[in-house]
Amino acid sequence: MQSGISASQELQDAFNTLVSSSGQRAVIAHIENEQIVAATTIPAHGDRFEDDLGQLQQHLTPNKAAYILLKTHAGSPDGYAAVTYVPNAAPVRQKMLFASTRLTLARELGLERFRQQIFTTEASELTKEGWAKHEAHTALDAPLTEEESGLKGAKDAEAAESVGTSGRRGHVTSRVDVKTGEGVIEALECLKEEGCKGTLVQLKYQLPAEVLTLDSSTDGVEPSAVAGTIASNEPRYSFYSSPSAGAAPEILFIYTCPTSSKVKERMIYATGKSWTRTVAERDAGIIFAKSLEATEPRELTTDVLGGSQTAAAQDEAASESKPGNGFARPKRPGRR
């Protein structure tokens, strides 16, 4: 997330102690004053980490998110799990920050250290029984080769397209099993808050698995800076809470597909455009003020963002209005 939140030196020192000490099992951290800070250290009482999971419960509340840096395989360089606990009752803003910053935390502490990165919403998932269910579920997903994943993604796209245009009309599309990554819904929900005016959320598809993931969430973006904030080398679905004068946020859906995009990317993003809108409308409760489409992000000028036409429609209208264009559309039959 482009928010400047990072791991404090205190947390980095606490994690290094966790790595070097045989008497510690976990470090619990929170976000305070735009930093991730260590809150509690959990001692190791047993040889198996599952036996120590019960100690976490007293430090987890149903309305406050937390990071848990857990030692799962003592003595192994990558014997740690980075757990993001985001309960459903936590404030929306907090949900977004924790879900979006989890990768930053893992990078700053060392990605090579973490054998697993886990996202949970219930404290019961962080018990001995809950962890056993998690491992059983993980074991069910047989790994696919890159070629197999690519073929599966292509077949899913073809199947969705075969439904036809009529199947994709309306509020709910025919494909209801859109896979979303951590933080997507929370980031979209935050756009509805008045304090999030000027926030730009960018979503992208993680290929070849075609999982809709959160690319970034940037606060305080002025309309004139939107074009320079959206990625210019790949397609993006962007959601912008315009800093309009009204009390309620005016949310824009923006689809961009640069000419430098790969052919497969263009196909997947064009097909997934309606699915992505459905995720935002159905799962995050967003009502869009308008939808915009542009090839290059630079086309999204302040006038375009404030106008009622999409960028594509404006380009078409401008092209048709040019004098001496040399081409006039034929009149419809029966109309002279």
C-alpha cells in the first residue's frame, strides 16, 4: 500500500530476538502512528508450536486487527508464519490498512523467513484445532504447473464468454465465483467513507491464476494526479473516490488498457471488466457515479474525470465532429 506504513525498528529488533531465542514462540504487532509496532511477545512452552497457539487467544479481540509473527519450525531459516488477523468487526479503515500492508511487513522482515503468509478473520482459526483445519484445507489444493494453470485460466475465460452478452447484463453477472485476494473488499469498502475522498484503489489480475488482487491504495490523490498514479504498463481497474463537493463520496470506475499490454492481458481484462464491477457493487456495496474507459492513463485528464462521457466516448465524439473527416456514417434504413 502506498501509505508510508512500515515496520518500526522496535518490531524489527523484536523479530530478530524471536529468530535467535529458543524461548519465544511469537510476536504480536499492531499499527500505531503510521508504523507497525511490537505489542506482545509470546513465550514458547512446548516443542510443538500448535501447543502454544492457545496463548494467542487472550491477546486477540473481535474488533482490533493484529499481525502475528509465529515460529512454526524452530531451527529452520524459513520456519516462520506471518499471520494477518483482521476480524469482521474491525473498523473498515483498519481492515484495509492491515490487509494491504501485510506484504510490506513480510518484505521488510525478510520474505525468505516466512514459509507461510496467512490471512484470518476469526480467532478460532488460530487455535490448535483451527490450524489443523487450515493445513488440511491447504493439502486439498494440488499444485498445478505453470502450463496447467495457464490452460485452466484460458478455459475459465472461454466458458464465461460462451454464456453470451445476455448472461452478463444487470447487477449480478453469470460468473459469481470471482476469486479475490486479501484486502480487495476492504479497500473498496473504504471508498464509501467520507474521509476517503481522494483515495485511488487499483486492482489487477494475478496471472495465470486470474485472482483479482489489490495492487495499491493511495490516499490524497487530486484529480489532476490520477493519470500519473495509475499504472501505465499493464491494464488496471481503478476506483476513485472523487473529492466532490457533496457529502457522499462520488466513486468512479476506471478501466485502462495500455497499448503495451500483452494480448492475453487484454483478453482477460476486457472479459473481467463486468465481473470486477460486480465484485465492487455486490460485495463492497459501491454505487458508481460513472464509468470511464481509456487506453492510456494519460487520457484521464481533469476534464474527463469531471465530465459525463467516458474517455472512449469523448474520443469518438471528437473524431466524428472534425471537419473534412472524409467519412460519414450511412443513414439508418427508412430515415432520410
